[in-house]
Amino acid sequence: MTLAVHFDGITVKAHRTTILTSINLSIEEGEHVTLVGPSGCGKTTLLRTVAGLTQVVLGRLSLFGKLVTQGSKCLLPPERRQIGMLFQQQALWPHMNARKTLEFVLKGAGVSRGDFGARVGELLELVELTGFEERKPASLSGGEAQRLALARALAGKPRLLLLDEPLGPLDAELRAALLLRIDEIQSRRGLTIIHVTHDPGESRAYATRTVTMRNCSLVGELP
């Protein structure tokens, strides 16, 4: 099995404060790994490191067998890492409807304008938002907005999907529905997922492994 993500002694500091300490972790392609731990333990920083949004001080990070970070050197920029990211707050552009939101990402991914219509339709169908093309974020429910954010994260056909507590604002029924949809999409597309949450039971039914963090370090795995 190909390793999707390999952390080798990754350490991150900010203003002399250590945020991640010597992280060693391997994630196989197709896995859904959940990171759990209290606020401030470094979970989100770990995701941002994978995405290339946080500078590393020490260590090496490889994605799908390719070295992308070595010490403080970023060897592959974020836009070339084949990563999609879904945040707790959807961070949708308020002036853009669903169609324009997805077209913006597709354009950045180098998709031909002539293919926009089909790709937008495919993405909205994937997240059960067919017919919502002209809707702006203000007219969407919390669950609908999060599904649009998921479609945006998938628009560039990533190999790795990073979930940063995306279910926090949703009620229990919507959380379960979105987790099921993410699991179905993972199976269909063969995605690798790293999922940050405070709740170890949140994705227990779908996760391959649950890894715990404390005080900026990995401390083990839950059974």
C-alpha cells in the first residue's frame, strides 16, 4: 500500500513557542484517520502543515511518496499538493453563488471553461445540491452551506481531504448525514482523509484509525 502522508520528526514553532513536537506518523492511501485531543494541542497546525500553510522548523513531510517539506524548506507549494480542505466555518464567498464558487476553483485547477457546466453539475449532485446553482451562502442552511464547502474542497479532484472540525456548527442529525456523505465520496473516489475533531466518537464508524494528541505531540491510538 502506498503511503499518502508520512511525517518524519516534524516540529513547528511560532515566536519561540513549540506548537508541534517531533511528529512521526504514517497514513496509507485510502485511510480515514481521525485526530482527537483538546483545544490547543496542535491538531489544526498538523493539518496546516500538510497543506503547506504552516512553516516547519525540523523534520520531513512526504505526500504520496514525494518529499514536499524538508526542515524550513517548502519543496512543493500548497496549490500543487492535490489537497482539499474543509473548515469548521465554511468560509464561503458571500457574493458568489454556488455555480460561481465552484467555477472559481475549477478555473484555478486548469479546467477548460467549456467543461465548467458539466463539472459543476457533477459536484453539486455529489453533495446533493442539484438545483442550487444560483443560490448564495446567505440563502443556504448550515448543512447546505457545509455541503457546498465540501463540493468546493473536492472541485480540484484532490487525493487528500483535510477536515478541520467541519461538523461543529451542525446538529447531530446533520453531522451524521454529512459524515455518511463524506464516507460515500471517499469510497467512490479513493480519497485519503485526515479528520480533526474534539469528539473521538464523531467519526468512529468511518475512521480507519483514531490518533490522540496532547501537548503538541502524538500520544497513541484509540482502539
